[in-house]
Amino acid sequence: MAVEQTFSIIKPDATRRNLTGKINAKFEEAGLRIVAQKRIQMTKQQAEKFYEVHAARPFYGDLVSFMTSGPVVVQVLEGENAVARNREIMGATNPANADAGTIRKEFAESIEANSVHGSDSLENAKIEIAYFFAGTEIVG
Ligand code: RTP
Ligand code: MG
């Protein structure tokens, strides 16, 4: 196992309910370090580009609307096997299928308003981190 960095977003449903600290505690308790973090309002253009891979899916328009409906917290998480580890901590996309103790089981409202995003591969993590952060903003 190697130390990796992954990209995370605390989504608008979670910032709206003031859950940033509780979600960050889950990451830290699981051994991931928050090595960069900022609260932003995503623009429509930013969200469209970020989710471009889902452009043909029926939920794309709703997803872009949701992700721009309020502030998000973008983050870089670092730790052993961070990409896969973070996916475990988040739980399944649909909270109805998420394991007990996961962020989505505890906090998600629906398959769309599911509180967090996490990169699905190391390759995508690098692309997503570079999309939101300058190298000087990441302090390990
Ligand atoms: P994420 O990218 O946010 O970490 O989540 P994921 O890999 O678990 O899910 P993905 O398939 O990449 O979908 C991206 C986000 O789109 C929303 N979604 N809505 N209405 C629907 O059927 C549906 N399916 C997915 C969710 O917000 C999901 O996280
Ligand atoms: Mg995904």
C-alpha cells in the first residue's frame, strides 16, 4: 500500500445541514488527513465540466443544478490507499445500499443528495485535484 491523495467534495445537502465537521471527523477517525480544503460556490460551468463523464446520463442536468444549489467544501485527503479507503468511508452511491457507519448511510438524503463525492481512481484523483487546487494550496 502506498500513501495516496484523493479528491473529496462535501456536497450542498451536507453544508446546508452544517455537517462539515461531522463528515471531516469521519475522514480523520479513519486515518485520512485533510491536506487542503476550501469552501466554494461552484459555477454551472465548473459543475458541468467536473461531471462531463455523466453528460449522457438522464440525471446530469439535475446533478449540475444540485451541485450549484449551495456551497460545497472541496478537499484533498491523504493517507494509505486513500482513493479506495475514502470510497469505503463514503459508502454506496445510494444511501439505501450503504453499509452502517458510512457517511452516506448516516447523512445522505437521497441517491443524488448523497453528501460527499470521492474520486473513483488514482488517475481521476489527480485530474480532479488539479481542477480545484494549485499545488501551493496542498500542504501535507
Ligand atoms: P461521486 O462521483 O459523487 O463520488 O459518487 P459515485 O461515484 O458514488 O456516483 P456516480 O455514479 O459517479 O454519480 C455521480 C453523482 O451523481 C448523482 N447521481 N444521481 N439520480 C440518480 O440516479 C443518480 N445517480 C447518481 C449522485 O450525486 C452521485 O454521487
Ligand atoms: Mg463518481
